[in-house]
Amino acid sequence: MPVEKKNIGQLQALSRQNNDEGVNALLQLSEHYNRKRSKIALSYAKRALEHAVSINNQSYIAKAHIQLATYFSRSRTDYFASMKHSEKALSLQQFITSKHDLAEIYKITGINYHYIGDINRAQHSYMTALDIMLSIHSRSKDETKDVADLYYNLAILNKGEDANELRRTYLEQAQKYYAEIGNMNGQARCADGMAVYWFYAKDYRQALLEMERALSIFMQIKDNEGIYLTYNNIGTLKIQDGKFEEGLDYLHRSLKLRKETGNPVSIAISYINIGNAWIDKKKYKEALTYLRKAEVLLRQAENRVQLAALMQSMSKCYDALGQHRKAYKAITEYAEYRDSLHRFELKKAYSDTKLQYDIELMERDALIDRLQNFEIASYIHKLEISNNELKQFAHIASHDLKEPLRTITGFANLLEKGYKDKLDAQAVEYIRYITTGAKRLNELVKDILNLSRINTVEQSLSQVDLNEVAKEVTAHIRTLVSEKKATVKYGKLPTIHADKTQMFQLFLNLIVNGIKYNNSGKPHINIKCSKEGSNYRFNFSDNGIGIPEEYHEKVFEIFQRLHDRTSYSGTGIGLTLCKKIVDRHKGRIWVEKNHPQGSTFIVQLPAQ
């Protein structure tokens, strides 16, 4: 609850006591000054943490970390420092009895992930916080505002045309709660957000009306952050509408106000927007003046999301100015950022969701105890989030990962067609690098789609003759077998109850791996099957390079590679795919050393 001004002195007096009451006073003072974004909040929060540790009060230690996380996120925009404190608080959540405090941890964590650029984890944190807040039946005005803020945060997290309707749904919910408590700032932000919705819906007149409504409210309440965001959006819309000078004036107004906040990422975004406006006018030298300023700020902030967007814009400028090496360097960096960003997001989304799913199955009773104060509906919704994250895996792979692929391929074609008669040996080499990158990304998209479908596509099981599967796989890789002078042998294989498509994928991956990771000159793959009780045991043995024993479990983890791409190609997903297939069929898979050289992958599947 907000601290009344008349109580400040009383709390300051209490804060001098080294006991529970003193720590509580320090926490209230820190929260009060954090709301005002005052630097004094840091001093009170640090003192609260020191005193809480000295009296060994775990609940107060967690609350102190919440205030420190809030301070670093709001006042210092140091999201990495804030993350350290929010993680500390989350590790102590069993000592937090207040739903509001617990939700606050997840909210701050979501904000940190949002600005760091980890969108999947930001969404998960926001949704968790929202679940907790919605489970509170009689909410105070501040708690209602928190609910509205979370809906708004989810809205701005969902960008682009694909997520436009979802964005509108979240905004309408946020608007409802802001109106309920008469929060003008929130209503203005929702109006600005709805303007973006109408922009993607291509109703520019309605978009401009919403922006002007938002700007009017922001000016009325003297909210500089809201004003500069709305200036930026109005400027962008006017430029789209052909009113360049008028739109550019709004963008510069936005930049001026952003500089007053001192947030480097925010300032850099303004520079990018102005640079892109000049690109639209084909004034590339003017555009680079602003884009280079943005580059300095974003490299210091290590913001991969905005750096990716920046490199794409810079490459356009360099290419238009005939500076092709710089254009190539920029677009390569763009592709690397996009590639690494999506790998990071996918790996985190996959591992976090799998971990949460396993915990919910293996430790249900412990989770129920921990969440006993929550509503059953909230818990069910949490499970739905887990399930939806897995279902979104295919969408992330098929849609977002294709963007850098299209970019790389597009620039390769541009170089090849536009400069065909002027290419020297180095340029030809550059094109080879680009096409190699495009091929690798294409393989990555394909493998991730295959992996995600195991989780999301329920195909019926039937009687599958594995002799036919092995025959189809060897026919499929006939060219590879011929090129590598490989041999693939298999004895009599059984018929099992399985998904034929996934059995094909399993055999294909294990056989191809044995051929690919092999420097013997004559790769040899031997498949044997034996009956062990109620299971069949399949041995896929090769004479390849082998796998060190310490990596026998790690090789099944997603995106794990034991060798660089120059030595052996691959995406690091193949064995993860195998494990998921075997898991789905209620079996086991592991690897052992094959004598005298190579590896043996053992697959155990039910005989019935």
C-alpha cells in the first residue's frame, strides 16, 4: 500500500531499529521511493536486506530483493542487475505469503526479460504474475492497476500483424481495469496501443485519432514517457501517409524527450526510427548519421533485438551507397543476431517448458502444497500455459526463423544477379558463405519443425513392419551411401505398434549420424534386434568417430554439438528428435562405446 506523506517521519524513526519492525519500515520506505523512481529507494532497500539477513528473516530477505530488483529495473534501467535480485527473490518464494508480493517478482522478471530481448520468458513471467493477481477476489485499487499493467505489458509484447487480434484482446482487458480505477495514464497507453492495432489493420485514420487521444491525456497528466512514445508513433504514421517533414518533426520531438530520460536503448530506438525515415526517402547518408549513433548505444547495452533491426537498416544503406563489403558485414551480423536470438529463445522455451511439465508430473503433491492458497482455476490456467508454449514451438520455428533465411537468400541473389559480371574471387567466396548460412538455417527450421510435431501432432499408432522402414530409409539415403562408400546392414526386424512416420525419422537420424560422423573411409552401420522380456532391443552400431563417455547423456539435449560446423554439419537437434520419438513410444534410448571404434545407440521399445 502507498505510504502517506505524514507517515514518512514515523517510518524513518522505526527504520533505525534492528528488528522485524525496523526492517518492515525500511521496506515500506523503499517501496514508497521506488514508486517515485527516487535514488533514495536503493539505500533503504540495501539497509533492509542487511538487517533482514542479520535477524535471519527469510520473508523480509525476499522482499528486500524485490525492492532492489524494482529499483534497478525502474530507476537505473539495469535489467541484468535487476534480474539477479528477482532471481534471488524467486528462490525464496516459499517464504512469501502475500500473493501481491509474489506476483510483483514475476512482473519485474517479465519486464527484465522483455527489455533484454527474451520474449518467450517475458510472456511466461507476465502470465504467471497475472494468474496470481486474478486469484485475488477482493483487489485494492493498486492491485487492480497491477492487473491492468500486466494485460498492457502482454499487449505490447505481442507485436506484428500475426499477433494483432491478441494484442487487441489484451488492450481491451487493460482498458477495462484502468477505467475501473480511473487511471488516466493507463487509459492513454491503451489508446496508443490501440492506434498500433488500427495501423496494422490499415485503418490509418482511426489509428491517428487514437494517437491524438493518447497524446492529449499524456499532456494533461504531464507524462513525458507517454508523450515521447506517442510523438514517435504519430511521426511514423504521418511519414507512412506521405507527410515526411511533419512526421520527421514528431520523431525529433520524441528523441529530445527520450534524451532527458537517459535510457540508452530508448534513445537508440529513436535514432533507428529517424534513420529508417531517411531510408524511405532514399537519403542513405543522412540515415547512416542516425543509425551509427544508435549502434554505439546498442552495443554498449548489448541489446540483440534492436541490434538485429539496426543491422538490417544499415545494410540497406551501405548497399544503396555501393559499399557492398559493409553491406555484407552488416547483413551477416543481422543473420547471426537473429540466428543466436532464436536459438536462445527456442532452447529456453523448450527446456523451461519441459522442466515445468516434468515437475508438474513428478512433484504434483509438492506443487499443490506450494500453491494451496491459489485458486484451482489459476493452477489449471498455468498448466494450459505450459501446453500452449509447446504448441507455439512449431509456429516460432516455421515463421520467425524463416526471416533471417529469407534475408540471407535475398542478399545472395542480389549479389549474384546484380553484380554477376563484376564479381571477383572474394565476392564469389562471400556468396558461398551466404548460401551456406541459408542452407544451415533451412536445415534448422526443418529439424525444429520435426521436433515440435512430436509434441503437438497426435498421429494414430499402427502395426509397423520395421523391415519396411529400414528398406525405405536406405532407399532414401542411397546417394549419401554411394558418395561415402558406406554399407548399411540389418537382420530380421520385428513388427511393432508404433507411428510409422516417426519410426522412419528415428532410423534415418541414427543411420545418417553413423555415416556422417565417420572418418574411416568406409562407414559401416549394423542394426541388430533382440527380444529382452517384454521389450525389443535395437542396436545401431557404427565404426565412426565415437562419443566420449562424459557426453553420453548430453548428446540428447537440444542444440548440443560436440564438433564445430566446419568439421561436421548438423543442427544439434537430430538426437533430441530421436529421444522424443522413443519417449513418445514409452521406450528408452542411450549410447555406448562400440568396439573397436565408433558408437552403439541402443533403442528399447515395448514389444506390445
